[in-house]
Amino acid sequence: MPTDPQPPMSKAEYVYSVLLEEIRTARIPGGTALRAGAVARRLGVSVTPVREALRRLEKDRLISYEAHHGATVVDLGDDALEEFYGLRAVVEGLGARLAAARVTAGDLAWLRDLHAAMARDAAEGALGHLAEQSRHFHLRIADIGGPAFLGQHARAVRNSFPVPPGASLWLDAEQVAPQLTAHEAILAALESGDGQAAERLMIEHVRRAGEHRRGRDPLAG
């Protein structure tokens, strides 16, 4: 079936997407100054789209402007970390509850294929892939549960707090099996249409990730 052509990404959208991903994954850590000229040279664009992208990131509360300092990546601490995982638990838990009533056989097949790929990667010791695969797993469930608004909110919440490469519980070999078991339980609840169980399991799963992060994050002490 033919699809409508997608408009090309603007330069401002390109700069925004690159910087968002670099901030989200903490490749640009909190406290880093972002100079429009330097970003423009690095990404091969003019200063104008960079400034537009920086304004969007400011609206996302990922950067702030200070007099004589310009744009700086926001450095978030303990309270923000706790709020982040609490909000994720609420939004993704609701997504799982709603998804239990809306999930299709095709949705379940997609989720189970992804889960199987994660299990294979875990068995082969390829732990570096698991965090991004888990992100797709969670966001697909949110999209199923709330295609109009909830999936977008789940993405916005996840993008609002940087995750340093070493902070994911998926890199801890002892945590991988319990988290895959949690995904399997969530899938079973979705397949049986048990929204209450799906919500409870998702909340517990997200909160466990938050507890692990607080234990690993240097800001947590």
C-alpha cells in the first residue's frame, strides 16, 4: 500500500534531533555550555537553525540561558531523578492498563519478537543493545494504550532526563534476567487483557529501574 511522501527534515529539525539525542543519552552532560557557532560548525549548518533548535530545547527544559553564559545543558539532581521515574511509572503504567484492552494479535507478535531478540542478545552477552530495545518495548505499549496522546507524553517524559551510558540497569548482568522476566509478565497480562495486572507490573518495573539508577548515580550519594 503506497504511503504519502514524508517532508524532508529541516536543518533546524536536524540540529534539534541530534542535540536531543546527545543530551538524552548524556553524551552532552549536564552543565555543558552550548555555543551556537561551535554547534553550527560541528553539524555543518548555519547559526540560524542552531538557534531555533536551542529555543526548542529551552522549551523542553533541557537547556537554560544565563546572562554572559549563553545556553547551558540543565544539570538535574536527586529530586528530579525521583520525580522522573515516578512520572514514568504513572504514564507508562497507565499506558499498559489501557493497552490491555486495545492490544491486537499483531501488536503482541511485534512485542514478543522484540522480547525474543532481547533474550537472544542477553544470552550472547550483547547487553549494550538492551536499553534501546527496552525503550522501544515500553513506548510501543504506551502507543498501543494511548495512540492520541499518551505515547507522545511517554516520549516527552523519557526525553526530559539524560541517561548516562553506564547508568542503565540493562548493563548490569545480574539485573537482566529479572527485567526480562518483568517484560514477559507484562506481555502475559496484556495478552490476557488484565489491565490492572499490566499496570501494576509496569509500575513495579519502572520503579525498580529508578531504584537502580539512584544507587548508581553519583549525585545520589
